[in-house]
Amino acid sequence: MPATPRPARTDERRANGDRGQVLPLLVVLLALALGCIVVLGRVGVAARERAEAQTAADAAALAGVVAGPDAAAEAAAANGATLLRLEVVDGVVIVEVEIGGATASAHASIDVAAPAG
């Protein structure tokens, strides 16, 4: 008995009304991918700002302990930061700076060791 020919897949899809069902799925996947890119971009910017703020805070604290409060403010500004707070407590300089929306703090002191020998 001869086999009856089967209709082509494209004919089955057209007959079932399945044509074009991939397009909405692709639109949703593209929207999700773009959303992920935006979120990752914002996370990257925030991480960079935090790192830059920490660098500026470290520089300001070191400058403050070596050359005083004016030097700390200059070091913060040179690194693109705003000096929010500067305290000197028992020889320890504590600073807080801000870059963009990120803040960071650091402290520094000079330890003078007795000469060996």
C-alpha cells in the first residue's frame, strides 16, 4: 500500500495559524536583553564612582596627615571629589569625600618608629 504524502511543515503551520509566533518572543527577549544592558551599565557606573571616591578619600587622608587640612581638600578636588568631612583625632586624620552619588571615607596617621639599634 503506497504511503500517503505528508504535507510540508510550513503548510501545517499555516493551516494551524502558527505563522509569526516567533516575532513576539523575539521582541520580549530583545526587551529583556536591553533591560539587562541598562542595569549592568548602571551597576558599572556605580562601582566606578565608588572606586574613584575611595581613591580620592585615600589621597585626601594622606595629604591631610602630611600637609594639613588645606592639602586634604586640594587632594580631594584633584581627584574630582568634594571633601565632606575632615577630622583630626589623636593624630589620625579622618576624611569623607563624595563623587557623583558615591561617598567614601579613609583615615591616615603617621607612625614614627624608634630607630633600630
